[in-house]
Amino acid sequence: MEIPRDGVLLRIFIGENHRYHRLPLYEAIVLKARENRLAGATVIRGVFGFGKSSRLHLAKPFRVSTDLPVVVELVDSREKIEGFLSVVDSMIDSGLVTLERAEILSLV
């Protein structure tokens, strides 16, 4: 294992129905992150949550739920994440974005 290095975790909270052109927004963000050579990206689908409107979104068996919460997590150096924020800003019109310090460990 490597010595930890400082990094940043960028989290983007959106709805699964949010779109960017013809793609789901979460997919478009991950593709842009890859294009910008960020170190990593993961999409996590929530089963229950609410956002700015306080409307609850819940996944239930045998029910097609609409617009469940999705979290896109991206990790890299502070410089690369801060540079990517302008890309994110141009892609989303609603949602929540957070930044957290992270210690990055790579398994060899």
C-alpha cells in the first residue's frame, strides 16, 4: 500500500431522472470525469431520500418510483477536482455539491 496522499472527494447529489442532453446526468458526469482523467468516479443509487423540495423519494417493491436520489462521487487531487467544478456547474441546474478532504490510498 502507498503512503496516503491528500485529495478531495467531490459528491454530487442529484435525481436519477436528471438529464444532460440525451444521457442520464450521472452518466454524463462520470464520462466527463473520465475524459478529464480524474482518478475515480462512482455512482450510488439511493433507496430513500429528499432534497430541496422536501418531497420524499422512496423505492418500493413492485412500484416504479420516480427520481430516486443518486450520488456521484469523484476523487482526485484538490487541483483536479477544483478544475472539474466548472464542468459540473455547466452540467447541472439543481442538486447539491459537497467537497471533503480525503486521504487517498492506492492498493498495489
